[in-house]
Amino acid sequence: MADAKVIPFDDDRSRAARRRPPARTGPAAAPGREAEVTALPGAPAVPEDPEPSGAAGGGPGAGGWEERVSSGLAFLRRRLTGEYEVDDFGFDRELTDQVLMALLRPVYEKYFRVEVRGIENVPAEGGALIVSNHSGTLPWDGLMLQVAVRDHHPGERHLRLLAADLVFALPVVNELARKAGHTLACAEDAEALLGRGELVGVMPEGFKGLGKPFGERYKLQRFGRGGFVSTALRAGTPIVPCSIVGAEEIYPMVGNARTAARLLGLPYFPLTPTFPWLGPLGAVPLPTKWTIQFGEPIATDGHPPEAAEDPMLMFNLTDRVREEIQHTLYKLLVGRRSVFF
């Protein structure tokens, strides 16, 4: 199998060439924005404050279960009949909220026990680019970052992550990533999302950060060519630095089987104390304690439009964001009691 081609963030291929899935349209769809999900005509209504009843299925708390069952049946009916909406990137808001987030939330709350700091630095509305470190062999950090924004932001905002083309080359993963709001890491898609007022997440280290050896943990790799800064400047949206501690230790990568990686078309093939020696069990991440901290936003709207083409400005802003994330990582590491507690 040929090596996977990683598309740089600055790539400017046309959207059609990447075969973006067509948007669904329905009775609630409105041009120029994401359509809201609407219930099917005839869906069972859920009574407000149902009266307790001594009949079978009644009693205290029965109304809550009735509401859940009714909501679940209405959800299934919409999925079976196709009466739900996705945007032109493939993002399925209802499926993400009711299924994907519900599956990730126990991992987030009980397994990694994520602590979130500085969520007030994420804008309440409008576009913003959240730039984070990347690590952990498998991209659990991106998924946990999505849950953090959705569950802790007062506006319950969605984070739209930019991902490498390898993600969209994998069966099943491709479909799930699209439905969760991920899109290809290129300037065109990032600008389109920022222009709509979305929160966009980017991890500029890419595979260099995700697959770095355990001995280099929490040492940021190069942030590419600064394409994310150019995108934020053109959109006039703030950049929010984000530091994640805890992901580096979930799969301590002590080696890289490069021959196996080439045969499988992967950027690296990790060797950890448990993988591949324990088979599928070795793919279970270690239950480390995580901290996600959002830094103060860096404004970009004070620069003229031509600033996006200024290489010195891009270099300075890229270096500023990188140093802010690295400095915060060091502070969080000094302050934590243990990798697991």
C-alpha cells in the first residue's frame, strides 16, 4: 500500500476535488446557513410535567422516562426516514449531540477525568481559531477537546476540527469524522467555516506531534508554515492557544516500526509497552488525568487584509502562539501531582 499523502494546511485545492458530501435539504433548510433539525409531523408529543400515576408504568419519575423514550423514538424515526439535516461539510449536528457526544462523554468524565480551565477565553459567538498541541499516538486529544468545548462553554458551541487527509481515506472513520464536524485541513475549508462564525480547531504539529517518541513528550514540534495564522488574518478572527496535558502518556511510544508503517501506508507504526504485544488489549489507552487550558485570545482583526501575505508577521504570530502553548504546558506539568491523579 502506498504511503498516505498528508495535505499541508496551506493547500488550496478546490472543494469539489475533495468530493465533499452533498448537504441534505429538508423542509427546515434555509439557504446560507445550517438547517435546524425538525421533528416529523405526527411525532408523539411529550407532556410537560406529567402527573404521577399509580397505573403500570406510572409513579414518580415516570414522566422522565416517557420523555426519554419518546425523544429516542422520534430520533430513530428521523434517521430512518431521512428527515434530518447535515451541512455541506457533512456535519450532522443531531447525531453528534445525541450519539457521538454521548459515547465520548463517559471517556471524558470517568476515564480521563478531564479538567477544563480558561473556557471563558473561547468567544461566546462568532468565528475563532483554537490552536492546540497534538500528541498521544491516536488522536484522542482532538475528540476530548470537542467534548470540552461542547460541555463547558456557556453557549454549548461545537468545535469543527481540521484533520489530515488520512482520516478521510479510512472507511467508517471517514463517515464518522464528517458527521462529527471534521473537515480537511486546508485554508479554503477553514476560511469557509470561520466566515460562518464557527469555532475551528487546528493542531499544527500534525503527525509529527501525534507520533513523536515518549522521550520527547510535551516538547512541541514545528508548527508548519504558519498557514493557520494566515487563515485567521484573512478571516479577522481571534486565535485561542490551547494546551493539553495528559494525552502524551496514554500510549507511551517507545519505538516506531517503520517497515510496518510503509507496508500499511501509515505515517508511523507505534510500539508501546502494551502494543502490539497484547493484541487488541494493547490498544486500550492508559487512564491518565487530563487538563485542558484555553489561553487568552490573540486578536487579528487589527491588521490590514494584506497582512495575511506578510511572511514576517506570520512568523511572529506563529511563534507567539507556539510559545504560549509551550509555556502553559510547562506550567501545567509543574503543577500536576501525578500522571494518573
